Amino acid sequence: MELYLDGYLDWELRAPWEFQRALQKGRMASFFGRITGHPNHLKAFDRVKTELNLVTRMFKGRDEIPLKQIVGSVDKYELFTRSLMPVSARLKDRWITIYNLAEGPRGFPPIDVYRVGEGYFILDGHHRASVSRFLGNQLIEANVIEWIVLPT
């Protein structure tokens, strides 16, 4: 069986196992974050938008961004850790679908992000970013919308 899993179609068979590994990493990171008092979930964009008085934005175009600079999410900040690992089993089906796209011949489209300073907040593409990070990629293609920080 091991020889077969090293072949061409191994990614389809491996996807559920890989999700379980990613989920375990995410849950462990969340657990240790709670114990140490340092939350390990993504930042909520709405909170940052209010704190920094973000009022205007502009489309910057498509770019490759570092996955490690993704610090938050517009709406799924509680479902992924800062390292973009899932923390909920309900993400399984979509995560596996994206994993199969990433490992297959087609790949997947860019994610959509807001840029605030040097950090990025995922607008669309949480699962794509999660799978990409899990697979060890350093960069991901993204459509970037930059929020301008106005002085207070």
C-alpha cells in the first residue's frame, strides 16, 4: 500500500489524512494559546478597522504575498489559527476539495485580501491559504486591496 501512496494519485487518498493533521496542529496551537494567555486565532478585521480608523481603500492589483504576513480575516478569524491551520472539523469537506485542487494539475485561483500596513486580512480564500501554508508554501497569489491608515 505504501508504494501505491507514493504514486500519482496519492494526493486524493491522502487528503482526509492531511486534513486531520492540519486540524490537530490548529487545535494544539489554540489549546496552547489559551494556556499561555496568548490567543492564537486570526485577528478580526472589523476590530482593526475601528481601532486604526480605516476609512478608505484602493485596489492594488494581483501580487504574490507572504503567507506568514496574513494576520487576520474579515469573517472567519475564529476558524483558523495565525498559522492558518483549521480549528473546526466542519471545515473538512471544503479543505479537502482545495487540497485536491492544490495537489492536482489545475491549482486554484488567487485569494482576495485586505492589506493594512504590512499585514494582510483574508477576504476570500481562507481554505486556499490554509492548504497552501500546510503544504509548506511561502507565498500565495492574491488580489490585494489596500486600506489607507489615516492619522488620528
